[in-house]
Amino acid sequence: MVPKLLKWVEIDSSALSHNIHQFRKLIGENRKLLVMVKANAYGHGMMEVSDIALRAGADWLGVDSLEEGLFLRKKGFNCPILTVGYIPFEGLKEAVTNDLRITVYNLEAVSQLATICRQLNKKALLHVKVETGTFRQGVSGEEVLSFIHKIQEFPELVLEGLSSHFANIEDTTDHSYAQFQLKNFNNIFHELKKNNIKIPIKHISCSASAILFPETYFDMVRAGIGIYGLWPSKETYLSCLLQKRKPLLLKPVLSWKTRIAQIKKVPKASFIGYGCTYKTTRATVLAVLPVGYYDGYSRGLSNSSYVLIRGQRAPIRGRVAMDFIMADITDIPGINLEDEVILIGSDGEEAITADDLALLVETINYEIVSRINPLISRIIV
Ligand SMILES: Cc1ncc(COP(=O)(O)O)c(C=O)c1O
């Protein structure tokens, strides 16, 4: 039973476990599966997701920041945790103390880590991020050998991993750029091998590459969006069909709900909400819903999205405000105050998905779910 909350996110633990099993089946038992739980587990709730994911067979958790890693440690997660973002110098000591695996791509951080490890009499596990063509973080192919030699000068530093990240694998059905990046990754790794440098864990694969290209698996796959039951993009789905692969059966994990705060009758030709952007074309019944852009319901959805009430679509009228939206329920009889309303999720034949909302505001499903305010309760169902 969901307690009487005003707004909440429901996490379907069986859907999450199902998706993890799908990825496990794909990559096999001998590789590690890292579940990306950064950005509050893409809005799904970092603690809740981490717990379910590990019980369903995830090996590692991936976070962006030191703060996210420390949050997990404080909550008692003692599994391997990889930080993939940037840790400022003054945070490195805490990262090492808390056994966070650290992604490195600056020599300054390497030297500081060596000093810290000596002070703490503790080793640090490092993953060197290499540049293969995304031009976000990473050490260039030409510099990687000397970068690694520098790490090897310090016995306190353990070179555990080599990683990279694809730039456009989700954006297109033409994967020549991803293949180019994969080739660069392979070349770097072979060059290192020639120089007797052994890397225990090589990893480059995200959800889309895990779905489409087994040759990207190496020793570990870092999956995010697919674990949450969302396709990385329609191009990924289409690529799957073009490759004559049976698409994974992914089950959306998140539903987002609220309750009606007021029901009101509005005469024909009334303006609704800030800016008077909607004028009623008939006598209208409105449901006022206590959710707004502060909660992560994009202002771009003004006058364009809908919610589900009693399994029927109720269009949003007027602008999305900071804390409220208004839905037209004229055609849905029998609605009462505090009735449940679905912002994302399904009810009977009807559904409103993160992809639907993403399309309306010209963004991606990743952004829709990861922007749901972390203060909203995540309830496991
Ligand atoms: C470094 C890194 N690895 C893996 C992932 C997971 O990607 P996806 O959610 O597409 O599976 C991300 C997500 O942005 C990432 O930044």
C-alpha cells in the first residue's frame, strides 16, 4: 500500500530485476555488470535502485561524483563503486579512504593520489579513461602510455581499469563512428599490451552498445538507461531490428504519480494559469495537481502533455507553474478530490511514457526521468 503522499515515484522492483537479468543474459556470467546509479539512479532513487540491482546480480555500481559514492558508502553499500566523473583534489583523500574506484585522466590527480596513499598507507584503484573520439574526459592515445608509466612509478597506485565512452551510438543507425571509437580503444589496449601493461578491467560499453555490439563488452559493461527499462533511443531499437536481433524485452521501472488538490468548474472563455496562454472553448472541469517544474515536470510541457486519471487522458491546460499544473477532466466523470493521477506510467490500455514527454519537449528520456526532484519519495512496489 502506498501511503497517502501528495506526489511520489513508484519503483517496480520486479521490472528492475527483470531488466538486469536481460542484460546479464546478453553479456554472460563471466563479465562484470556495472549498473549506473548516478543522477539519483537516473531519477529512480539511488539507494533503492542500488539495493535491488545488487540483489538481482549487478556486480558494480557506477556514480558520477564523490558525493554520490560517499552517499552509497554511508548507506552501507560495500560493493565496488566506480566514480566516472571528476573528483576535486581536496576530495581525493575521502575517495581513497572510502575505497571508491577513481577514474583518472589528469596527471595532477595521479601525483596527488600517490601522496595521499602514502599518507594513508593505503592503495588506490584507478581506471584510466582514454580518449577515443567523444572529447569529453580522457587521455589521448598518444599520451596514454606515458600516463600509465607515471602511475606505475607509484607502488601505491593500482591500475585496475581502462575505459572510454561512445559519442553517438544512441543517435543513429549508422554506427561507423562507434566502430571508429571501438577501433581506437582496441588500438590503445593492444599498444599497452605490447608494452607489457596488463589491464584487468577494460570497459567501454553502455546500454546501446551492450544491446547492439557484443564486441564492445570486454571485461565489464556499464549499463544505465536500459536497466531502467527505457530504450536508449528509437535508433537503437531500429538498429536492433535492422541487425535482425530480437529486441530485449525491457520493462519501464518508474511511475510518477500525484493526487488531485482541487476540482473546479470554469466557464467557457476563461484563461487558465500564468500568462493566460489557454482559453477554454467550453464550460470546463479542471483538476488542479500539486506538481510543477520544481518537481521536474518541464515547463515545456505547458499546453501539450496529458496525465492519466481513471485510465483516461486528461490534457494539461495552461502553463506548467513551479508547483502546479491543471488538467482538463471535463470528459472524465466520477472524479474525486485526492484521486490518484499518473504523470508517467500506465493504467489499463493507456500509458504516458518518459519517451512521450521527451518528444514533447525535444529532449531524451534520460533527462525526463533524471530531473524528477530527488526530494520526492521513491516507493518500491
Ligand atoms: C561514463 C558513462 N558510462 C556509462 C553510462 C551509461 O550509459 P547508458 O545510460 O546509455 O547505458 C553513462 C551514462 O551517461 C556514462 O556517462
